[in-house]
Amino acid sequence: MSLQTITSSTETVESPNKRMKFMPEVRDLTIQEQDSRIYEYTSAANPNMAPVPVLVHPASLHESGPTRIIPFDLSEHMNMSYPATSPNLMAYFLRICPNESLNTRASATSQAFYIIRGSGSTSSKEHGEIEWSEGDLFVLPKTDEEVVHKVYYYYNKII
């Protein structure tokens, strides 16, 4: 038995003299088409995920204290077995005190940073150095190396 496919839909075309109906072409499938799988796009693009709660992490969480990485972990609210801010993302606050630096290493396809306060730089051996200041947003492509973040100014004071 041969597998077949329809390669076009039925069309009605009007001409000045008459109305014609074109029927779809039916042909045998190639071996590649027989071996192929077709997936419905929205199931893959919009998988079922746990609802992400709307929670506030107050500024007091990150505006004082030592230099550190502060996880924005909501996994317990989403019944997840791994740290997560949403089912496919883990976000952190980076608190860097004046004249200090903080090294990070992500196991992700990229890292995005939004600067709440201060000025400084972020560098990696692979991607070089970028300078940033309050209100900046930047994204670093994946790197296997550590990324170093340094603060130069904080609350508009030279450090």
C-alpha cells in the first residue's frame, strides 16, 4: 500500500467565461516524508506549566548586607523540585558592596542584568568588558568562564 498526500487545497477560480474548480494534486509520499514526524506547534511553544505567583521581594532583601548572590526562588509556590523563578528561569539579585567584586557562573544560554543602583563593569574572558550604570539592561551570551562584576559608584558617590 502506498502512502499519499494532498499538496494543495481545492480552489475555485472565476474567469469571464466560466467558473472552474481545481482539485488538489494527490501524489505518493517520498521516503523522507514517510519517515518524518509532524508536531503541532502550540503544544511545543506553550507547554503546560505551573502558574507563577506574583510575589514581592522587598528592596530590604538586596539593598543592605554583604556582597552576595540572592536567589529569587519561587519553586515551593509552584511545586517544583528545582530552584526556579518560573518553570524555565531562575533569577537572582546580585548585591555588590563598594570596592568589591562578585564572580558568577551561569548554566544557561545567556545572562540578563538590570542595574538597580550604582555603576560598574562586567567582564568575561570570552566576551570582554561592558560598563554599566543605574537603569541599564544588558545580556551576555553563554560563556563557560566566570563573569566578574565590579562596582565603581554607588548612590551617585565615587567609591
